[in-house]
Amino acid sequence: MSDQPSLVEMRNIRVAFGGVHAVDDVTVDLRRGEVVGLVGGNGAGKSTLMRVLSGAHPADSGEILIDGKPVVIANPRDAKNLGIETIYQTLALADNIDAPGNMFLGRELLTRDGSLDDAAMESATRNVMQRLNPNFKNFKTAVGWLSGGQRQAVAIARAIHFNARILIMDEPTAALGPAETAQVRGLIQQLKAEGIGIFLISHDIHDVFDLADRISVMLHGRLVGTVDKTAVTTDEVLAMIIMGKQPEQVTQSDLAELHS
């Protein structure tokens, strides 16, 4: 284990809506070049926890550390300035605009006379895509016509071009076919190789086992536990999600109940 501090630590995070504790004293961390799968049923609190990290919703209490140093994330701009980007399930792409236009949407490059510098934006997009997905060639095609895997690549390219070090990915392979899922898996492996840390929100336990290094399980706003993927089975993680049990507490009758 490295002596370096974690890329992200979220300590004792609490978020309440009225009297309901959506996130109740949750502590998770993320290391460089690692994928942490964040799993749990609907209402488990995983999306709310990530909204705290992305600046979309303040925590009621707790602290966040980046590279071992406490930080304040009061809004999405604070998060972006810390290198935190979110790639939502919807991808938040403008379907009628091409890949360079989407990558620089709201942050367009201009020439000296104030017009759009399309050549510079396309060149920068090609450079990022060369790292991420060298087979990507559709730089002048409206992204609405691209495949799901290619659209995911555009959304990721936008994040890392603006120096994201921490990605929050929400259901990145939802509604993708096997070939596109494999494409996204390749993108994630490339991001890991570059030292980028990823929190992966997913309902798909098989997806999580394919992509994550560690898995943090939430139930009713609390953290059931964080486990190394190689040390557990999918059934043990399912028991954590559904029953709130640690892997060592799972009995044969529990496993039978999961499959009944």
C-alpha cells in the first residue's frame, strides 16, 4: 500500500432531507488510478453522496479531503476547480453539435477577431481522443448520430481535457450493447492508466465486478462496507446490498434466499 494520501476522502458525510437521513455518517475513499463501485438499491444514498462531492448538494456535516487536504465544495464550480467532473447517465451532450463543439460547449475557443476557432477546438479534441479512443474518426458528425460508446467517449474527453483527476460516472454502460460496453470498459482502463480516480455509480452488479477495484455498498443511507472485488463473490455483494450483511456474516440460507 502506498504512503500517498487518497485522491479523495469523504469522512462522516451526513445529508438529511427533512427528517430523512439520505446519507448517514458515510466514509469512503478513492485512490489514484482506481475505480470504486458505489452500489445499492434505489434510495440507498449513493447518488446523494456523489452530489455532495460534485458540489450539487452541500453536506450537513462531515469533511472532504483531496490529496489529504481538507477542501470546501460549496458548488459545482468548486468541484471543477479541484478536478472533479461528473459524467451523468444522460451525458449532457448537445445532440445537434459535433464532438469538438460539445467538448468546448460553454468554454469555446475564439480567434483574435472574436469568431469561433473551430480549427483549434477540433485539434484539441483530436489530441484527447488520440489518448482515449484512437479509432474515433467522427469529428464533424453531430453527436446525436454517434453510437452510445462514442458518445460516452465525447463526454469523457470533455472532462479530462479540462484536467479532471476525479470522475463520477453514473451508470456508464446503461442501455449499451456488448460491443459498446466493451468500448466504455476500454475507456475506463485508459483513464485508470493515466492515474484518474473514478467513482462508478451502478445498479448492475456484473458491470461493477467487471470495472471496479473496490466496491462500496450503501443501504438506507448508511455504508454497509467497502470490499476488495477480488476478495468477494457477486452473491456476497448482493447480500450486502439486499440484507446489509458483511460477507463473513452471509450464511448458506442467506444465499439460498437470494436466489429463491
